[in-house]
Amino acid sequence: MPFGPFAGEVRKATRQNQLHEQMDKEQFGSLVQSMETLCLEVRHQQPGAREVIDSHISLITIALWRMMREHDQEKASEPAGNLAQRFRAEIDMRLRDHPTIAEIADTLGVTRDRLNRAVFNAFEMTPKQLIHSRQMAEACRLLLDSNLQTDEIAVLLGFSDPAYFNRFFRQRAGLPPGRFRKANKGSHQPDESSSFASWP
């Protein structure tokens, strides 16, 4: 499973029971071809099979995520679409870019004040607090579910300065990322509830 800000959404896409109803023939054919290649590689186990298998699994999961994203964006654009949910979907896609609240409000076609009210009414958090909550959720997941170095995690989350990431994490978790990992890694079991798919 790929790492990075959209990893939770990729996992969510693989569990989307009705996803097949959203596929067109070209998408379906592409997925079938990748799966057939996987089967052949697993069956024959020639040199480099592991790399080919990993690559096709990544392609399949990202393709599923893209289809789910398109479907969610279509729902969000409907007149009854909830502004707070649209904001949440937007920061899912742009978390690594660290967009400002004003930039997201502009993308959603609303004023910053209206966005603030909608997000607070839905989640009892300001938009900025919600973004930080999202960043922390993904940082904790990567620290506990991967072997990536802290500096690598900082880059994946869009922090150009690892020292700033350490300060950001420590302010919210009460201890730096490395100590957080040591304190929790042994007793932690990978849990879907810690993924992006489950945050507020």
C-alpha cells in the first residue's frame, strides 16, 4: 500500500463495495489487465517478480482511489453537497501542499467566514485545527505503521524543514516523533481507525 497523504483514501477505495458500478469499459479493462499480469507473475515467479507485483498493486490501488475520488467530487458538487465535507475532501487532496484557508475557500467558491462557520458547526474545530488534526493523524500512522525515517515522513507530509515538523508534532503529541514511535510501536497494531478514512 502506498504511503503519503492519500494513503488512507487509497485504502478506503479498495473497500468501496459499489465501485464497479462507477467504472467505464476502459477503466475496467485496464484493471483486468493489471490483475492478469499479477496472476502470471505470482504463478511463474521469475526474476524481478516481486518488483513487478508491487508495481501493479500500486497501480491498481491508485486507480481505484482515483475513481473513488472522481465519484466523491461529483457528489460534493451537487447542490446538497455539504460545505464542511467538501472542505475535508479538499484538504485530503492538498494536505502535502499546506494550502491556506483562504486558498481553499477560494477553490470552494465561498468566503473564508462562511467556510469557518460551516467547518466549526460540523466538527467543532476551526478549519486550521482540522488540517492540523489531519496532519497529525497521518504522521502518527506513518510513524507506527512504517519504517520510514522521521525526515522522510516530514517530506511526505510537505514539511520542508524536518526541525519544524518535529516542533509541530511535539506541540500536539507532547513528545517528539522519535520518542512517540518508541513509546507506541511495540504495542501498536495497524488499525483502520487511525487512517485518513476515519478522521472527523
